[in-house]
Amino acid sequence: QKEVEQNSGPLSVPEGAIASLNCTYSDRGSQSFFWYRQYSGKSPELIMSIYSNGDKEDGRFTAQLNKASQYVSLLIRDSQPSDSATYLCAVSGNKLVFGAGTILRVKS
Amino acid sequence: KAGVTQTPRYLIKTRGQQVTLSCSPISGHRSVSWYQQTPGQGLQFLFEYFSETQRNKGNFPGRFSGRQFSNSRSEMNVSTLELGDSALYLCASSLGGWQGNYGYTFGSGTRLTVV
């Protein structure tokens, strides 16, 4: 079992729709959870962090954490073509472990 | 504020050679982590350094090594290069590393090609 699992996609959504990205993790002792965005040919960029159960909103982005279910998600509202990228979930236990990423394509 | 600087950006090496990659973290950041990124395996953790000490190591062979200097700059070395070592090597800096609730800031990476 992989430590952090994500659906590789691609996830295709129309412009203006909500994109929902999901991630599960195996280490129950994990403390911190992050979402990174990586454009093709670029390095990952931190877009959201979440540390406690519930929702955290930042602009068009909402991160959701459910430690009991070992589940993290990222919602992107009003999706734009510029949101097209690979989204990486990262979980911090005794090291920061990344999922393989979900490719998001926003169609105009 | 300068970001994370990795040098060189691109490298082409021959099998059997060794290579050294360099990373300068954001000023004030004491933690430096290294990752290998390949299309098939995604981002794989190599090691993390904090205040010149290796705090954690991933599941890579001993050919992969690293170190951190007193100014927090870090280097990683790969000896006896194999074709499978071709990848993007990313360095990330953080105030406190995984133990703190800090995100990592990545450098632009070094693209290593082994021929």
C-alpha cells in the first residue's frame, strides 16, 4: 500500500465548475497536510496547508481534512484554464511524503 | 527575498560517473530536503538535513548521499551513475522541516540525464 494515494486522472472539468481532488494516506500519526500545484516543466508550488479536521478556505481553494477516515481533499471553485496542472497531496509523518499527483484539465 | 537556488539546471553524465548537485535554501531556512521526480514514480524522498545533520533518509541505495554546510547550503552526490538515475532532482527548503507545520518551498530542480 502506498503511503499517500491519489487518483492519477486526468480529471477534466469545464471552466467555472468545481474541481474536486482527493487523497488518502496510511500513517495515522500524520500531523500536517499540504496541497501543491505543479505546472508542466515547473517545480511544485505550495497552495494550501491544513492541520486539523474540517475545512480551510483560501480564495477559490478549500482544503478538507478527515483524520478518522485518513482523507484529504481539495476543492477548486470557479475553475479556470490556468488551474490546469498536476496537484500533489503531501502528508507529514516522520517525513514529508507526496502522492503521485492528479492531473487536472480545465476546458474553456 | 531570494528563493531556493539549485545548480546546475541541466546535466548530462555517462554511466559510471558521479555527480554533485547544489542547493541554496531561502535565507533563514535551516531544513533542506531532496526529492527525485520521475514520470513513473512521482516525487520520491531522498533525505532531509537540518542544521548540518541528516534527520531522515528515504529508500535509496548508498550511492546517493548528501550533506549540509553551516550556512544551510546543501549538496547531494550520486556515485556510479546508472541509466535509471535520470530524473529531475528537487531541493526544498523549510523553516523547520517536517517536524514543524511548515510547507516546503521548492527550487527549480536539476534535470539529470544519464547516457
